[in-house]
Amino acid sequence: MINTMNVEDLWNDPIRRYMAPAFADRDREWPSHPMARRDSLHEADMWTVPGLTHKYPTKVLVELTTTCPQYCGHCTRMDLVGLDVPQVTKRRIEVRTKDRYELILDYLRENRAVRDVVVSGGDVANVPIAQLEDFCLRMFEIPNIRDVRLATKALAALPQHFRQSEVLSGLERIARRAREREVNVAVHTHINHANSVTPLVARAVRALLDLGFRDVRNQAVLLRGVNDSLASLLDLSFTILDRAHVIPYYVYMCDMVPNSEHWRTSLDQAQRLQHDIMGYLPGFATPRLICDPPYLGKRWVHQAHSYDRTRGISYWTKNYRTSLELDDPAALDLRYEFYDPIDTLGEEGQEYWRRYVLEHGD
């Protein structure tokens, strides 16, 4: 006989909620926001080399691969990462991998203002370790590169990858060369709930720290029903800090990707959570709650320029130009919009968006 209590527990499990989503989780009227986009941050629009996004003055994002060991439904790179499916044709990088890596390294050499490189994907764990090592060691030789961050969900999702002798040997050589070149190298991972922190995750993190990586930092995503309460955020932060020596770093508001409305939270709620977690954790381990408006970049949730709570529209400004706006004198005067999930609005706000859809379509 099936224990109905166990079934209910499984259904309400926070890991199930974001890693094994069901149609029944979604809001029937608003499964997606009308402004949702598969490349919600428009990272590909800011590619200066295929797979290299130059959004910030001194920092770039490098996507070494388009695969991942764990495909999250809220993935901000869902337009690039993973294979085509019958419903969706993914964006493709047409340049051969070897040639593309050369173009990326050439770009870093030529753009001396760039000092900080996030090496991501997909997931660096899906890059063969010899290939990752070769890319990193060559990048460390570029004088202007001072900070490198390797981004991997696999540290939490597939920690046994980081226990393989071949992988550890390659990572050790990466860490050693970074020290020799006086480059700070850290690992960024993605843990959304304390239940994901297993003893194997802790051992994998310890191995990285013992190899000489400066830090392992966590970038969570704020997800409704997963970690959107004071208790769950503090539990996550204390657990990764105490049990796994991972530093709580950022908690991103869920991006406006399709079929994510049931996960997203309002800016108002994110601001309240940032207020409420202050004072509980050491300053270095107090995560910053971040909004990432399209075309703009990371902003602390209290940095909104203005906020129409009725319609759920927040307005944001920037203090730098992206690679798209270098010659635009008005770039710093623009207002960039971010949108609350519609089901968190009052009736007036929901009616506004119903009219919007009738007039403009999804």
C-alpha cells in the first residue's frame, strides 16, 4: 500500500519543486510572464566573441560549453544550454570549440580593462579536465587577468566528479599555476536548499580548498516554495557555511524565463528578506539578494530607482556601458525594467496585464 503521507512529503519537497517540476506547479493563468524571454538577460546580444559576454567594464562571462550535468527549469541560459527538443530549437555556437577558445583568449589579451573572468557554460564540470586546464593555464599568462571564477552546479549535483583523481590532479595544477601568477581563482557553485548539502558535497569542497582554491562561494536562486522564507534562507546559509565551508555569496531573484512564474518572487518580498537576514550571519557570509534586469546586470534589491508595486514593475539604472552601448551618450540615463510575477499582484495589477496581453499578445 502506498503511504499517502510519503507521497505528500515528496510532492512538497523543496528539491522536487525545482528539480522535478510538474505542470500542476504552474499558475494556470500565468505560467509565464508576458515579458519572459528564453535569453532573458540578452547575454548572447552582448557576445563580443561567440560565447563571451562582455557586460561589465572589467568583467566578462565565458561559456566554455553548452551542456550541464543538471538542467534546472529556472536556468537563465535555457536558450543556449542543452540539446534541441521538439518544442524548442536552441541557440547554437557555430564556431569550432578549439577556434572559439583562441578567439576568447585573443579578446582577453586585446582588452586590457578586463581583469575578472567567470568561466561557466553550461558547466565547467562538463569540460574535459585537460581542456579546462589548458584554457585556464593559458588565460593565467595574460597579464591583465587577476581574478578567475569557475562556475559549476556539479559541485552540489555531481560531487563525485570532484573526487576523481584525474580531475583533482588537473585542478591542482590550475590552482598551483594561479598562485604562481598571483591570480585569484575561486569556485562558484549553485545550492538552493540546505537539503542539497550532503557529506559528499562537503568532502568535494574540502578537496578544492585543500588544492589551493581561494574560496568556494554559493550563488543561489530565490525560489518560491524552496528558499523564500527567512528560516529557509538562514538554514541554507548556515548549512553551507558550517557543514561545507562554502561562503554564502549571492541569492538571485529568479530570472524572467518561460514557465518560471511559480518560482519567481516579487521585488518587495526580496527586499523584505534582505532586511530580515541582516545581523544573523557574519558580514563576509551574509548573502546579497540580487536582481538582474535585462540588459543591465546585477543590482542589489534595494537599488531600484523606482517601483510600481501595483503593476509589479521596478525601474533600474546603470553606472556603466555594456559592449552594446559604448557609443550611446544616453545609455546612463535609461531606465531598465524588471517585473514581479503577476499572481503576486492585486486585482488592479493583474487586470493591467490581462489588458496588455489582449493588446500585445504574449
